Amino acid sequence: MSHAATAHDHHDDHDHPMPTGFKRWAMSTNHKDIGTLYLIFSLAMLMLGGAFALVIRAELFQPGLQYIDPHFFNQMTTVHALVMVFGAVMPGFVGFANWMLPLMVGAPDMALPRMNNWSFWILPFAFSILILSFFVPGGAPASGWTLYAPLTIQGGMSVDMAIVAIHMMGISSIMGAINVIVTVLNMRAPGMTLMKMPLFVWTWLITAFLLIAVMPVFAGAVTMLLTDRHFGTAFFNPAGGGDPVLYQHIFWFFGHPEVYIMILPAFGIISHIIPTFARKPLFGYSSMVFATAAIAFLSFIVWAHHMFTVGMPLQGELFFMYATMLISVPTGVKVFNWVTTMWRGSMSFETPMLFSIGVVFLFTLGGLSGLMLAITPADFQYHDTYFVVAHFHYVLFSGAVMAMMGGTYYWLPKWTGHMYNERLGKIHFWLTAIAFNVTFFPQHFLGLAGMPRRYADYNPIFTEFNQWSSIGAFCLGFSQLLFIYIIISTVRGGKKATAEVWDNPEGLEWTVPSPAPFHTFDTPPTVK
Amino acid sequence: MLFSQQGKLAAKLFTVSASLVAALFSGLAQADYRLNFQDPVTGVARDIYDLHMLIFWICVAIFVGVFSVMFYSIFKHRKSKNYEPSTFSHSTSVEIIWTIIPFLILVGMAVPATKVLIKMEDTTKSDLTVKITGYQWKWGYEYMDGSDISFYSTLSTPRTQIDQFNRSTATEIGENYLLETDKAMIVPSGRKVRALITANDVIHAWWIPAFGTKKDAIPGYINELWFNVDEGAEGVYRGNCAELCGKDHAYMPIVVQVVTGVEFDKWVAGGGQFDAQGFAKIDTASTQEQFAGVISEEASEASPVEKSETPNQELEMAFAESVVEAVVPTASAADAAMSIEDLSQKGESIYGAHCAACHQVTGAGLPGIFPAITGSSVATGPINAHVKMILNGKPGTAMAAFRNQLNDEEVAAVITYQRNALGNSVGDSVQAADIAAQR
């Protein structure tokens, strides 16, 4: 994005010249530029991961093997998930954090700008290693993104490459999280107490603690896997007395907080958008903060609901069932708060608002199927079927990804100084929302009727809904080209945006001009 | 605004998607489909079904409740209708109410769920125990009650149905595509069957939807599950491996044939024999008729390999009582020395069932993961090393130890086949007696 070329005009309070080209982007310590890099990277990974998904959906259009063999199919499901989780969703939110946190708390930049640069520039290398694994003998990792042992112990060299890549992504995430915590806790403008922080700042602060808590756990798990594979240990290898279930416990101790890492910042974003377009303050600010903290706490004690079928003792199954069900209480509070924020507001429905309403509606659908999955006896039937695939795409795509799209439309005028094309934005929303539902709603039926996930092939009884799903997936994928077009054309030009952009929105970011100058808040603002 | 320009747009999109829907229903619809769980045939499966529907309707009620409020608000409280926004931003009493009410709903869900779970996990007082072992990519069944019956169950869907890459060589996909095996697990109705579940290589999961059972098969662990199929629900039930276990995860189905207790006892007394379709061979005409329909349907789609094993298939179909001999060769047949040709001929079907999933039907393997048999140093080198490889496998890889899976004659046959076919022509062979000596 070249918005900063225009930003340069506003940049008059620093003596040194504006860097350009390699110096500007590769050596950047500016939170806005690094945020832009993160967002572009995230969008690129969304497209790449989406392309893998389309390969999967093409093969699943009909029973029988038409295009790819099952081994390559497994590579596709594995790398699709790794790219989407670690390449699209997590860096996407870090991009939003970089751009918006300093603007929201009235800080001149992130607290640790050089580390910020490093945490971004690790990512392209990490993903290059992951993608290069397609070209080693045996192809990319094919054991599912969960990398369950002992299947990964059997895998080829690509598993080692994935482990190295995961370590790098983990380092990047941890550094990003440290930066967020230090910035938020130390660099808030005078008068901005913790309970006056915007919700996006709150959700990211809590997310950052989750990241620091669980990324090292994941790093430990994959390192143990690596030594099992090459150095004769047997942590997870039953042939040497190891325990495959131990891997799953460690993985999901990381994996469940990970899903909240991917959704809490999304909650933050829509908690900004809904009040703006409802022209009414957010309902229940403090309960939103406490609900976020409660979700984060509970996320550490529910991990085994991902593995009810491994044969846990009855007491364990009951504990994890009750704990999991409890999560729906704070999550419900959030949904009720959003709906009540809309209640008796004066709503208008620009693209960011459409995306936010879409998120509230569809995320809640995914949350309710999550509640069904929490019920252990029923989970035995849902587990590892397409019902689960439908569930987590409702929370991850129509939760996290659509919230990021809404956030992009919401802050794009602030980033670029131009208004995006509202009509195209709305078309993009409707295409995305409809295609998404055509893709994933039928997968609930497939799962209930008994189609296991990660299957390259299936009985003809599942054909009907797989065809719906495949058609929807292609529409969903190609609709995103419109998103890219809208972003590029907004960067290039368009109606000039005012500093406030929207109708009297709340937050310090709207007090600086649009586009936000290269350096903002050199003198901290005062918050009453 | 939403319903002026935006509404028109949405209407257009709706028309497009509706026509797409119509196209799918009329043109592309091939088979009937299900929207919900398969019909339960055990008490636990019924409990799960009821629990599932209970939670489902509660979730629907919550969903409809919350979003009717939201959409009412979206229609009424909009700027385009000049609705004046309120300014309220918190209410402690409302927050408390909508924390407590969901909590009570959860308690209401947890009580029945706990009851069902306790029932599911009670594996005591079983009438029959079967050990189930997952392999890449087949299932092994071992009856633990002194009957000494054990067998492996592999996919019986012909390769020509699966490989649709080239339409000219592909055959039409059958009704039980990927849900059919060469031997079914045979269980009695009306008795509590306990399954001990484990795996030999990686994690699998044994799942029969209609029984309401799913449990991971984990190497180094023995998991338990139980089911008690209703009397009167005798028939064939099909399920899948539910935990990703490598390349052929989708190709290791589970078929369970439920017979009456009397028939089951006869089947056990008869040594646990199977007919050509992989169902129980029981010495009464009446029980066979039950499956005669299935048999004749499937016979027409049987692969050439299967036909060569059961040359008089159609004839025998007509006389249900005289079903063909079980395919498993017995060790006693290996007394006499066999020629390379005879061994290779036997070895071909064993190769197809146990080796081809990884090493491929052609012996070319998959570069980088599964080595080729054609020209391999093992299959063309010293024969003793070849025998050791088959018997002991290669630790740390997907190459399994076949010492307990194949008998001496089968090992001899498959080794001879690998050395003299698939592009190899070493010219030597090995006899069952040699294998016995090397065990």
C-alpha cells in the first residue's frame, strides 16, 4: 500500500527525510508501516490458504478420486490449516494491533519498534520454509495441522521443516505479544486508566498474555516431536514406551487458548464498529472486559474437549464437559451486550456494520454448535466429522476473518485517507456472507449423517451437500478478489476522508487526520 | 438504505442463489441424503440422539430469541427512519439476569448429559469381548472368549471405482462405496458386546454411527467401549475410521453384521467362517436369505480379483447354504513345495490386500514416502533379508511387521510375488516351511 506517500505531506514535525523503498519497508520501525506489512502478508496468506481449500473442494465435488491422490489431499488439509491459522488470522490481528493500538492509547509508536520489525520479518521466511516443504521428497506435512504423533513420527522431511517454521512463527508471535503488553501497560496517554481503554486494546492485551502463555507450550511439544523423530527419544512414540495421548494434551493445552487468540481481537473490533453505527455507546463496557478475561481464563481448563474420544476417565470427561459449557456464559454476555448496543440506537448499515452484524449472527451460530459439541455423549458422534469442520469455520471465518474484513473497511479511510467504494463494499459483504453459508451450512448435515473429516473420498450419499459446499467455496474464494480490488482502489484514490470518517465515532484514532500522519501523538493527548 | 438499493441487490443475489439451488436439486442430485444422525439401534445411541435433539432445540430457541430481538432492532431503530438514539450504556441488573439464566439452562443440559455419559462409560457385565486393532489401513478383530476367532477386515471396494482420474477405465461407484469390507465384524443382538480397542501403528478411531460408539484406537493403549444392539435390529451397519491415520484414512471402513444370538453361537461353533461377501457363514438357509439381496447386488460389481478367488460365485449365490470357502488359505496347505507360479498367483491377492495401499498396485511406491518394490534392494537382494523385512517390518516407518498378520504360506507367496512380478524377475522363491524356520 502506498498510502504513506500521501502521509508524507502531513509529516512535518521530524527533521530526518522519509525513507523509501527497501529502507522504508525492510528496515521499518514505524508501527503503521509494520502494520501495513502484516496486513498485506495476512491477505496474501488468506489467498494462498484459500487456494489450498479450493483444491480440497474440487476433489470433494464428487465421490471417487478425480484430481488428486489421498496423500496430496492430506497435504492440502494440513497446509491449508497451518497457513490460515498462523499466516492469515494471527498476523492479520497483529497488523490491526500495530496500526491501531498506538493510535488508540495515544502513543507515538509501539514500545519496542526494532523488535516489531523483527517479529514481522521472521514470518515471510517461516512461511517460505513451510511452503518449500511441498518440494521435498514425500511432499508437505500430511498429518493434519494438529501434527498428532505417532503419525508425524512416520512423516518425511517436511515435518521437520514445519517444526522449524512453527518455531519461527512462535518467536514472531511471542515478540509481537510482548510488544503489545509493554505498549499498552506503559504508553497510554495521561488519564487513560485501564478501565477507560478501548475494547480492542483490552482484548489484545488479554490475547497477548494468552500468546505468551501457550506459544512456548506448542514449541515444547513440537520440539519433543523433533527429538522423537531424530534423536531416539520416545516422548510420544509408543514403540519406545512413549504416550501418543500426552502429545494431544500438550497440543490442546496450546490449541484451545489459540482459538481464543484468534477470536478475542475480533470481539474487540466489532465492539468498536457496532457503537459507531448504532450511534450509541457500547452497552456494558465493564462486563465486556470481565467477560473477555473470563473467557481467557476458562480457555486454559477446557483443552481436553478436543479429545473426548481418546478414552479419558469418566471424571475427566465430566470436568471438561462442565468447564466447556461454562464458556458459553461469558460469550453469551458479549452477544447480549452487542445486541443491546444496537437496541434503540440509530443504526445505519455501511459495510463495516454489515460485517459486524454478520459476525454477531454467524459467530453465535458457530458458538451454539460449539455448545452442542461440548455435550460429551453427543460429541462422541460429532467428533472428527464435518459437523466440527462446519463449527470451527463458523467461528473462525465468520468470526475472526469477517471481523477483520469489517475492521478493514472501518479503518481503511483512516489508513489511506480515502473512502472506499461503499457500493462495492456492500456487494463484497453479501457475496461473502452468502457464499460462506452455502459452503459451510451443508457441512453440518454431512457431519451428522456420518461423513468423517479429512476424507479424500466419500460414499455417494454425501454427494449432494458436498456439491453445495464446493460451489459455495469457489464463490467465496473468488469473491475475495473484489476485496483486494476495493483495497487497492481505495489506496490509489477516492473521496477524501475526514479525520472523523464516520458519524461522531469514539476513540483517539479519530482525532488525528486521515490518512494518519507517519508519526502521531508525539505529544500525548490527555484523556478525561 | 439497506432495503432500497441494498435490498434490490440482495434480492438479485437471492434469485441467483435460488436458481443455483434449483439446479442442484434437479440436475446434480444423484443420491438421497440425510440431514441428521443415522437411526439409532442401541439404547445408548437412542439416548445420544435424544440428547442431541434436546440441545439442538434449546440452541434453536436461544438463537431465534436473541436474533428476533436483533432484527426487530435492525428494522425499527435505524437512522433512515430518523429513530432518535438512546444513550443508556449499562444496567447491572440486566447483566446479572443474562448471566444467571444461561447458567441455569446449562445446568438443565448438563444433568441429562451426565446421565448418558455415565451409562456409556459402564463397560462392566459384558457378554462378549472383542479386541479391535487398527492398522494402516485395515482393522483386525479378535474374539476374546475362547473361541479363537480372529481375522482382518479390509476395504473391498474395487480400485476401479475409486480411481476416477481416467473416466474410460473407471467403473461406476456402487451403493456401499467405501463402506464395504472383505469380512464383517459379526456380533449378536441383545447381548452386551465390549470392545477393547487399540492400534498397531498410528492412531485410528473405531466408529459405528448407528451404535452411538466412537473411540480412538491408540497404539500402546487399550480403550473400551460397549454396545448392545436391539433384538430385531439384526442387519449390516457401516462406519468409518474417524481419526486421520495417513494416506488411506478414507479407505478403512468398518462393517458390522448383527445376527441373532442363536445364529451367532452357530457362527462361533462353526469356527467363524465367512461367505464370499464377507458376512457370517452360518449353517442355516434362513439367515443367508436375509442378505441374499445384498449379495446378488454386489456380486455384479465384484472386482476381477475377487472373482478369481470365488470362481463359482453366481452359482453358489443361488444356493445360499453352500457358500464358498473362506478366502483365508490355511497353513496346512503349505506342506507340499509350491512352484514360483503358484506362489506368485496367491501372492498377488495378498499383495493387493496388504501391500498395495503404500507400495501401489504397480510396485512403484510413492517417491519420498513409500519406497518402490520394483527394483528395490530388498526385493531383489538376498531373500532372507526380504523375509525379515516382511516378518519384522521397519521400526519408525509405516512398514508394519506382518508376522502376526499373515501365515507362513501367505508370507512365502507375497515374497515370491514381489520378487517375480511388479517388474522384478529375481527368479527365486521361498516356501512356507522356510518362513516357519525364520520366525
